Amino acid sequence: MHFNEKFVFGTATSSYQIEGARLEGGRTFSIWDTFCDTPGKVYQQHNGSIACDHYHRFEEDIQQIKKLGVETYRFSVSWPRIFPEKGKYNPEGMAFYKKLTQRLREEGIKPAITLYHWDLPVWAHEEGGWVNRESVDWFMELAKACFEELDAEVDSWITHNEPWCAGFLGYHQGFHAPGHTNMDEAVRAVHHMLLSHGKAVQFLKNDLKSNTPIGITLNLSPMYAKTDSVNDLLAANNADGYCNRWFLDPVFKGQYPVDMMNLFSKYVHSYDFIQQGDMELISTSCDFFGINYYSRGFVEFSGASDFLHKGAHSDYAKTGMGWDIAPNEFKDLIRRLRNEYTDLPIYITENGAAFDDELVDGKVHDKERVEYIEKHLNAVSELNDEGMNIQGYYLWSLMDNFEWSFGYDKRFGIIYVDFDTQERFWKDSAYRYAEIIRDRNNSSSGKNMNDETVRLS
């Protein structure tokens, strides 16, 4: 694999998954705090009240990031830390992020901030959450505060992380907070998230006249049919519409896919929530496109499911989440995006894998994760050789953290966290990622690549 000197390497986290300090600094509860406290929703009723204690240990964590050698660090702000009550701004909450961004800058690391990574304040949820169109105004209050206070130090902005998860897992399937199972609510919630994205982009560009790049991050999974039968091909089309096109089409084409609107209409009372001018706002031009990629989808027909598809068995090697390891399908996805949707610069804003890591004598030999990272970075390199213009890669995740409904049972980090002591240990994957970055830097600076490099033990 090879990357030019302009390619950006990074790593990523999110606020609820690492910060802890859930009632410190003026912060109030998010929907994930209450969701975790509801029996049966999260593995062993784990929660993010301490998580990685990043709120208190961010200086230590910045040194870990610096040691990796990445150029950029992607993190998210906690909405209830900045607006603990409706209309009430909390300077102490913002001060944490100001210090974090300043310290990253001082250490030569570019901050990339995500405004919304799922931790909606409880006060907003009690007023209807994302189902309420007023949520767009509440989000804009957060966005404006962050832009005005942090923009001078920030290298790039991401409005929303994975609205599919926040919308469909949260309001339709019920696996994520707030745990609702109502498709009508889900499509309204998604619409308001996308609308708030467009409004935030316009405000940063047109009102603040900022030159800081801004985009959105979608989690995308290319869908494949188990067989070439009409039924399975229909299942793959519907799965693609549900997971991919329902988000790609409005952002890049200014419209929702009609076939999915028809399919959803059995559950959606009406599309009257789409007001005049909404789609133009949603499709406001961005500066880049963020993609979170973990796996492909492999489906077959199911007449018993809402949208006529279900997951099918495959013989692919799997991650600890049971997801297919599919770097070639990742390449298919990027080519499709270039052919059908956008020529914007692409950043892989998340890519990584959970495995059953074991800490032995202070070491974690995570060979499977090393191979996963290498395969996907090779795919990025090959795609760029084809002219696909992928400008950066953020490895998920910097460290083991709270993995949503899986609690602390799943570890995605390249740094192992002992959640009893909060001690951090580099896994082999961290050493390998640092080595890949170092090799690129050496190559860019013209150093002799025949010099012996330190390999993993």
C-alpha cells in the first residue's frame, strides 16, 4: 500500500462512549443515560457514566494520539454538556472542548469535530426528540455555539454521525436510544436530522463565512443478494434503500427514493413533514463526504419482515460482531458512489473491527484486527490508484469504549482499556497502524525505505 503526503491518517471516538463524567461540569442526562438505566436494553446494564474517563484523562489520551503519529483526531461534543437544559448554554461544558481542541493543536494534531453522535439531551427527548420539527432549531442552537466558540481551532466539521443508526435503530428497530419501534417516527426523525445538517452547513458557510470544511458522515453497507432469484434481488434492493439510498438520495439528489417511499407508506401516516424547500436545504453542497464502513450486507427474501429482506448466512470470515470482513465490497461501494452520487473528496471517517481481545502480560496480540486494518487500507490505496480521491482514513477506535447496546462486551479499540483501573495498553494493531503512518512519512520525506523497520513481536 502507498499513500501520498497529502493523505490524512486519523483515529476516532465519540463523547458518550469515552467521556464519562455524566453529571460533572453542568452536564445533564442524554437519552443514552436513561436507555442504559432501563433493564434489558444494554448488555448487563452497562452505561457510560465512567466509560474511559476521558473527561479527566484527556491529556493522557492526547499523548496516546500523538504517539500513534496520526495527523488528526475525530471526536464528538456532548450536547447535554453544552446545553444541559432547553435554551440554557453551559460555558463550563464548552470550556472542556475548547481546552481539548487547543491542546490537540498544541501537539500538532488537527481536531475534527462531530456535532451529533447520538447523545440527544433528555430535555429534548421529552419534547418529542427528533420527531419534533423543533429539534432542527435546538440542533442549530448547538451548532452555532460550537461554530462560534471552536471554529478557529477546528480542522473540519461533521454535522451528523450515522443518521441511519440514530433514526432507524433508535426510532424504528428500538435497539438504540430512545428505543422506539415506530417507522412513522423514524422517517420523521431522519428527515429532521438531515434538515438540521443542511441548515448547519448553510450557517457555517453563508452566515459565519467560515472556510473550515464541513460534511456529513453516513454509515454505508453495499447490499448483495444471496441468489439471483427475483425475490432475493428484490430483498437486496429494499435493503439498499433502507440502509443506503434513504440517506444518499436526499443528501446528493435532493429527493427520497420513490420505491422506498411507497414501501414505507404502509407504516408512515403521510409525508406532510416534508415542507417546501426542505429537500433543497438537505442537499446543500458540502466540502467532503464522510463514510463509515465496517461490512457488506448479504440478504435474502423474507415475507415476514417489514421490508421483505433479512440477513442471509455467508461463508465470509467474521469480526467479533459477526460481520463479514469484506474489503473488496468496500471497493464496490466507493466505485458506485463515484458513478452515481458525488465527486466530493471522501474521508473514511470510521473503519475498524471488534474481536475478542485478551490482555496477557500487558500485551494484546490482535492479529485478526491487524489483518483487517491492512486489508482495508490496501483497498483505500488501490481505490486511490483508480482516481477515487479518498483523502483520509480514521481508524475506529482509538481505544476500547462503551459500545452502545453491547456495553463493554465488544472491543473496537487499538488501545486496550482496563475498565477497572483505566490503564491503557497498546495492542499490536496500534503498533502496526503507527508503523504504516511512519512508513508513509518516511517515504514522503525521501528516507531510505530499505532501512530495517521494527516489526510486531
